[in-house]
Amino acid sequence: MLQLILMSLTVVVASGLCSGSEAALLSLSMGRARQLAEHGGSTAQLLLRMREDLNPVISTIVILNNIANIVGSIAVGALAAVVFGNAALGVFSAVLTLSIIIFGEIVPKTLGVRYNEAIALFIARPIWLLVIIFTPAVWLVGQITRLLIRSDAETYTTNEAEIRSLVRIGEQEGIIEDDESKMIEQVFNLNDLSAGDLMTPRVRMTYLPGAETLAEYREEIIQSQHSRIIIIAETTDEVTGFALKDELLIALLHGNTDQLIASFQREIDFVAESERADKLLVRFRNTRRHIAVVVDEFYGVAGVVTLEDVLEILTGEIVDETDTIVDLQEDARRRWKQHPRLPLPGDYQ
């Protein structure tokens, strides 16, 4: 009788260890495993190695779990038939099955998910040793699986939807501040918005003809709300560069009113309407130019986009003391409704 009890406990415990280990390893995220490896010792690094390639690890655990459940149950059943006889064998089998379900599956897996980090670190070395021992069996199982299931799909550790969900959960639980949550959410919009979405439309552009003198456009320079002013040749589709408003004002202050506007011209970049905001941010950083001309598919000027436009995706509208109009795109649409002959943003004369 004692032998039967010990054997039954061994089967249940072995099944529970396998189930708990599997749940702990599967529920431990790759990101957390990397964090543990960065700040932990060799065990944490081994755990990361296992987490990066779970197939042999899970195969080993499944093999052990099935040995415990199937072979162990057969052995226990045979011993129970000797101890209780065939009459009570059915009752004993039902009790053993229920014990395996509760204490060999449900409880261990629940604990494995709840305490996945501690359990995963604790079992990392023993499981890795078993993986080495069962390498031939794992290899054979892997080959059979590849024959039955062919998958060339690329797998990812996480995705954008999952990260957004984690951010919302973190905000609800007070781990992430409200402003931090909003900024993280806005970061994802960098891939979703383009230069055409962010630009100041052509009808709201401030531009000066390069062939004219400062004196002829003195008032336009002073009244401009923009720190960078586009310079054109003859039409707005012939942008030649841009000038800093401060430099133009300093020249006016010094009395250099006969100086040509083109003499203050700086080189400017041209970008497509479809260029994504994240690419624009990199461009502005690398070129150290904070303004670019946006062109459409026919190379006509659609508007201008600035570093500030891109940063406003993350921070919201940035308005200073001199801004009288917050949203120039919306103002352009309003003006078009009032004066339909004006071109819409993206329409050209």
C-alpha cells in the first residue's frame, strides 16, 4: 500500500513540475528575459538562451510530462490492481486522474504563470541538463514536426498592438504616468503620418522672390510669423532655398535695404508628400536643416514641413507668443470655403 501511495505521489509531482515549468517559461516575456540577463548572472543568461529557442525546451518538458502521465499511470494502475483488485481499480483510476488534473495540471500551471520569473530562474539549469540528455529524442520529434507542419512565417516577440495594450494597462495600474502614456502612444503615429499630413499648405506659405531687395519686402519680412522664409525664383513652384528671418531683420536694422534677398539664401531639402514622419525626423537631425519643401507626384510644391511639425506629433501643438493661427492647415481649408477660387492644399495654380 505504501509503495502504491509513493508511486502515485511521484506521478502527480512529476506531472506538476513539468506543467509548472512549461507555464513559467511560456509566460515569461522575451523582454523580461533580456532584462534579467542584463542585470543577472549566468543563470539568467542561460534562461535567455532557452527563451530565445523554446522548441527543444518545450519538447523535452512535453516528453517528460507524457512519460509521467502515461507510463506512470500504467505502472500505478498495475500496482493498484494487485493491491485493491479489479473491483476497486475503476474508483482508484478516477481518483488518480482527478488528482493529476488538479495537482498535476491546473494548480502548477496557475502558479507557473503567477510566479514565472522566480520559477523560470529556479528550473533553468535542471531543464537545460534534461534538454541535453534528451537531445536525440527532441531531434527526432523536431524532424517529425517539420514534416507535418511547414511554416515559413516570421515570428515576432511582440507587436504594436500588444505594446499599446501594455501601455494602457500600465497607466491604469499607475505604473506609467498619464503624460508618459500619451507620448508613447504618439510615438507610434510617427509611422502613420506623412509629410503631406503635417505640412503647412502652399496657400499659407511665406515666401519671398530672391531677385528683389529687402526694401521692397520690408513689411512682409517684419510681419511674417515664420522664423524661416522660403525663397523662390519666379513662381512658388520654383523654390530655390530659404532664409532665416533673423538674418533678414538684422540686415534691415543695419540699413542694408538694397541687398538682394537671394544673398541670404540657404540650401533647402525637397521631400515627397508620402515621406513618413519618422524618416523626416532622421532627415532633419542628419542635415541640421529644420525645414523642407514638400512636393507632390508631379514635383509641384505642395507646402513646407518643419522639425516643429514633426515634434508636435509627440507633444501636441507648440504655440509661442507670436502665433496668431495655431493650425495653418485648418486655416487654409477655412479660407478655401470662404473663397472657393483659392487652391486647396495640394492643388496648384
